[in-house]
Amino acid sequence: MHLVENYALAAGAKIGRPSIEEAYFPIGFEKYITLHAGSGMPAKNYDYFKDVVQELLGHLQEEGIHIVQIGSKREKSIPNTFNLLGETDIKQCCYVIKNSLLHLGNDSFSCHIASAFNVPLVGLYGVTYPSCCGPFWGDKKRQRILSADFSNRKPSFSMTERVKRVNSIFPDLVAQKVLDLLSIENNLDSIEAVHLGPSFHLTIIDVVPNFNPPEDFPVAGSSSINLRVDYTESQTFTEKWIKKYKTVLHINKPLDINLIKDNKHNIQQIYVYLSDKFSKEYIEKLSELAITMQLSCDDKETLADTRLKFFGLNIYHDPEESKKCLDNPAKICDTSFFKSSLNLFSKNKCYPSKASLDLGLETQEEQLAIDRPVFYREAEFFKIYNYAS
């Protein structure tokens, strides 16, 4: 039973079409869709709208259609949208939705407003059943409701989820439903989902310190970088990067303790990949600096000896990754493509993965997946897919 029907039954009232008050708000263009990426529950909020917008952008621009983001000022702005966050009250927001060509959003009040105005709608659900909490009004033929797979596991109905189930919806599918409802030709139905990494929505900056920090480096001074000292033998430029940026330090060989001590205010965490190059005395000195530190050993054959050598310390072991870590490992093939949210800089060039760096393949919009363990180790940052033949 839908919640609206439940409320009506409890109140002994008939269900009618709601009367919604609206107030004029100037947009500045006639053709637009609305996007609401927030809600009252963090678990409902889909994290991949940035990628959805990227897939939509070219198609909509050809038709002269803009994307207007609505919501509260606390919500994060999505690139390539017209930002109205915090700019409208409820009545004005209703006006903006009513006059849009389509509404796209999470399970929230805006989906119900769109359905009441019979505005074409694409809604995303991961915490609740759409059948009981989805849009109640409007022509169902003008609605595309996407949800997580509830066939084997019921929704949580929770404010928060450790792994948000709404994020299992592939962004290309969301974009396809939007374009289909707008009658805009596209080939997104030819894309088959292979994997959607839980960190694909984030922008990750990794730096191999084998070049001088450029003036136009795409990181704000307050943002942090992963400094991959473990990817280079040279330490010539390491100090310059640590001095200039907030840093998460990755090392697989001892780095000058004084360098770390003098710049500890800029070092947020240290990942130490243990090998025979480290002594217990060095690790103890590193611990005395009171910087958050994680020790790991990737070599299964030497793991026992390493734990004995550094007895009393917590040492993690990350098993070698394979394609089994993917969402749909059976679907990956020689013609699978990937996009990455990882930006790995080396010698002032940018790569989408360590595997790409090893092969000298600089960042492109998409690349062929690379069947190597080092590639799968970074799968949390990838969207991997096939094109239907």
C-alpha cells in the first residue's frame, strides 16, 4: 500500500489531486530540466549525478536545453548545471518544477511535486520501495522510476547506509531514461554495466613526485593529494610537494625522518608498504611523530616474517586484486572500456590509473580496460562498461 493510501485510510479521507501554491521565479531561458540531488536522508542521495550530467550535456545542449539544479544551499553544487541552490523558497521551487520539461531527482518532495504537476519524471530509489513511497500522481507513462535490486534483499528504510544501495543504479541508465522521456535520440541503451566503483563520484589526485609542482596545478591549497613516493625512486621533488599541499603520504622505502617531522603539519596520514628496506627502529621513530599511520604488506610469502619483525604492530595485508572484485566480473572482456575519477600525475602528465601510467596511456575520455592486477586494485575509482555489438 502506498503511503498516501495509508494516510487516507487512517484519516478516513478520500484521495484527491493536491492543490499546490506556486510563485513566479525568473529562470532566464525557456527550455530546461530540473535536477534535485538532495533529500532529507543521506542514504537516499545518489552520488553519481555528476556523471549523469556529463552524459546528458552534449545531447541537451544540441536541443538548447539547460539543467537547473534546485535544492537547499547546504547541498553540493553539480558542475555544468544552472545553480539555484538556496535561491528559491518552496512556492518558487514548485513554479520552477512545473515549468520544466522534466524533473530528475532522488526520492524526495520534488518528485511528488513533479508528479502532481504531471511533469515527466525520472526518480531514483534505494532506501524504500517505489510502490509505497514513489510518485503517486501523474501519468505513469511519463515517469521512469529506477531502484536498487530488491529481489534478494529488502530496502533498509534507514537514514544512513554504509553502502548506499541507490548507488547501484548505473549512471548511463539514468541518463538514457532522461533522454528517452525527452524524445532525444541516443545510443545509451547500448551500454552494458560491468562495474561502478564506490569512489567513482569522487575526484582523486595522486602525484608521483618526479617533477616540480606547477603553478597551475588543479588542486586548491586546502585540498589534499596522495603523494605516491612509492611510485618513484627519486626523492628530489618530494619536499616541495609536501610543503605546498596537504598530503597523504605513500612510501615503500624510508623517507628522511627530519623531512617528515619538519612538515608534519601538512601530512594528514602515512601509508607504509613494508619491505626489507624498513627497520623496526625507523618505524618506531615514525610512530613518535604522532601522524596517523597504516602499515601493510602485500607480499603473502613474506607476511609472516614481516609481522614477526614488527611484532606488536598492526600490519594489514591486501590480497592481490583480480577481476573478481568487479560487480559483474563475467562481463569484462578485451573490448571493455573504463572511465576514471583518479587523476594520477607523473612528470606533469595525467593518467587515469597506475596501469595506464605503466603503459604510458595518458588520460582520455575513455580507455580500454587493462587486464592487470594493478588495474583491478584501483577499481573503486572506475566505471567499466561494454558496448553492445
